Amino acid sequence: MLEINGINVFYGAIQALTDVSIKVEQGEIVSIIGSNGAGKSTLLRTISGLQRPRSGAMSFLGTEIQDMAPNDIVRLGISHSPEGRRIFTNMSVLENLQLGAFTRKDNEIAQDMEAAMDRFPRLRERIKQNSGTLSGGEQQMLAIGRAIMSRPKLLLLDEPSLGLAPNLVAEIFRIVLDLNKDGTTVLLVEQNANRALEIAHRAYVLETGCIVLSDTGKNLLSDPKVKEAYLGG
């Protein structure tokens, strides 16, 4: 579904990603783990068109996307729930969800709105509420709900459990599994390496902008180097 070949990404003179290559197959959950500053968020921003690679290629369902605008990438079927939620805090929950469907012209947006609220019942309870007044967990649910309103084939999730209480972390990971079971392919960036590897079909380890390991989630969970560096083992 997604193939990234040797991308190099810079912020000015600073290189953030070096010769990064990954693949995501349809129906998978693929996790990217690594320490703070490793380039995980930069990778997702580059896939969604918010950052441009200086070299290398990216293709989605056979279409090259490295030079495409973000809105065109959304239309192809990639949606991004960014780190820090990035909801529009001065707008209502309903308005945030409606913005997630801005590329669509079909007649099923209202139906998908109902489905999103069924998946996130707390959003239904607060549908007219200003989103800036939501709790951190509710804002994260809104960010994911907004992302799925575009009906993505591939969902990019950046640190969905960051700053949440343990019970909400469990709920967010349950939601990710449910989305995947319903047919959405997921590329997950997550600081909580244990949980990310537990649900991943495959995973990559990113260190200082370079992919240093890749394997199944299960194998990386038991890898001594990964345990020592990321799992507290």
C-alpha cells in the first residue's frame, strides 16, 4: 500500500531523516518506535505532505506522492492524526468532525458522523461543546474521529496515547485495533513502545533519523537490544 524508498528530509541545514525506507501492506498495523527526536513525527509529516523530502521516493497504491500537496494526499486516502491532537479549540466538536470530511462530496457524511460518534460516545455527549473545553483524552478521541471522517485507507497516528491516564491509553489502543479490524490500515508512531509492539503486525526502530531495525512486533518485543533501549528491560 505505502512504499517509501530512501527519503532524506531536512529542516534547513539539519538532516532529520537519512535514507529511510519502509513498507506498509494493506490491512496491517505498522508501528514506528524510537526515542524523542529520532524523526518519527517528521516521517509522518513527510508522508502526509506537510514536509517535503529532498530526495527519495514515496508511493501510495502505486501513485507517487512525494511532490503532492497535503489535501491531494488526503483525497488519495491518507489521513493524519498529528502529535498534540491539533484540534481547532475555538470550534465545536461537531465542526471539528465536519472539517475532517472537507475533501468528500458524497452523500454519506452524515452516516459516517453517526458512526464516528458511535465509536466515540463521549463525543456524542459533547457534540455542541467547544472542543477546547474537552479533557485530554476526549481531545485525542476527537483528533482520531476527525481523521477517520475522510474515510482513509491508511491512517497515520502520531503519539495517540501521549499524556493520557492508563485507562484512557488502553481505550485508545482498543480503538486502534477496532479501526484495523474494520479495514483501516494503520501506521502508528508511539512513545509507548510496549503497547505499540504488542498490537503491531510489523515495526521499525528509528534512531537519529535512520531505520536501524525492522521485524514483526512480536520479535522486536523479545529483542534484547530493543528491550534495553526502549522497553525498560
